[in-house]
Amino acid sequence: MALGAVRDNPLLRRIGGRIESRVPWHLLYRGDARECPCCRGSFRAFRPRDGRPEARCPRCNSYERHRVLWMWLRDRGGLGGGETDLLHVAPEPVLEDRLRALPGVRYTAGSLFPTGDQVRVDLTEIPFADGSLDVVLCNHVFDEIPDDRRALAEIHRVLRPGGRLITQTPVDKSRATTYEDPSLPPARRREVFQTADDVRVYGRDFRERLAGAGFEVEVIDYPTELDAATAERYGLVEHGGRVNGTDIHVALKPGVGEGRSI
């Protein structure tokens, strides 16, 4: 069976995940050449993923993008030192626990299919009042939403003036413009978008799509702000793959707000 078909089958994904979780990868990859900033483990290398060498942490399963974002949030993002209302959409487990532990952050995890204490959040109809949040953190989600412009408008609505949307969204930098077709059946989506869940592949105009919702946008390629040895040790650069998923788009809602944001 093709790997793509396995990933599109929830039952097979669960079975594969259980098998995967029982392998002591952190022991098999013992060493000191690499370090994960998320779990602070040290390894001889990171594990490969989807044709990308040095992609996945053997202990906490962080990918390049998770490590990039956590280091930026921790060192440059300005979290802490004040009260911040933060909504984390489709929360990545490797980031969720760390964000919950930050002082001053009132953390809410939201998902279309919530578990535990997560709240149900449909980004096209967010169940929060106007101007009630300082930060919305939303990664690798917009390419799956048929009406992503409505989702962006909703995020803009619930943010306070001075609040920010922070997103790592896959962008194919070889494309000037976004290609989208929500009408494609799942099998065709996998052929076109590489996953059955996606309805578009963003081009370099993703920044303009954010701006069209009323945001002021900054794109941060954080690994290039660090020295090469640091980027290599922490496995911050994606090698291979069609799209760039590590760039951090920081979309500011203009205005001066009362609350703190990052």
C-alpha cells in the first residue's frame, strides 16, 4: 500500500503511531552532534521524514518548523512579562505543553475536533468576542480551509488592536501565485497538493493574502538570522521537499491595544 494511502486512513495512522511510539528512537540515535531545543535531548542525528534528512527529533518528534518556531518564540517572540490571551489552533503537542507553562500566558487550545480541555474552533466562525485575543497561533492549517479568506477575516476580528496572528504556512516559493481548487476529490488532491486534506498550495503571494485581511505582515526566516553552526546543530533548515514550512509570518492587526502581544 502506498505511503500516501496509509496517511489518509485514520485507522492505519493510529496503528502506525502506536508501533512508532514503542521504538526507543532516542536510544538508537544516541550522540551529541544534534540538540533539540524543544525537549533538550542530544542525538547523533535527527531522523528523516518524507525525504528530508535530519527532520524529526528522536525523542519529542519535533520537525524543523517546530524547532524554528519554538526558538523564535522563546528568544525573540516577547512572550512573558505580562498577561497575554493566546489561542493555539490545531495545537502541536510539542509546542502545547511549553506554551501552557509560560508565565503570564492565558493559553487556549482550539481544534475542529477537540480533545481533553481543548475548545472547538472553526476558523470560519471563531467562538470568541471581537477584540478578545492578543495572539492567534495557527500553523499548517490555512491550506486545508476552503474559505481561507473568511478564516483570516475571523482571526482579524477576534484580535485586539496590536494583536498578532503568527503562522507557519507552507509556501511553494517557485510559484508567484497560489493555486487552489477545493472541488477536487481527495485522491486528486494528493496528486496535486501532496496530501488529501489540502485544497491549495500557496505561492509567494501568501503575504498579500494576509495583507488583504487587514494585517501588516512581516516574514521571518529565522534560521538565516543565526550562525550556520547553530542552525545545523538544532536542525532548523529543511533540506528537500517542495514547499517551505519554516518561515514565520507575523501578521499585526494595526492599532494600539491595551493587552500584551508578541
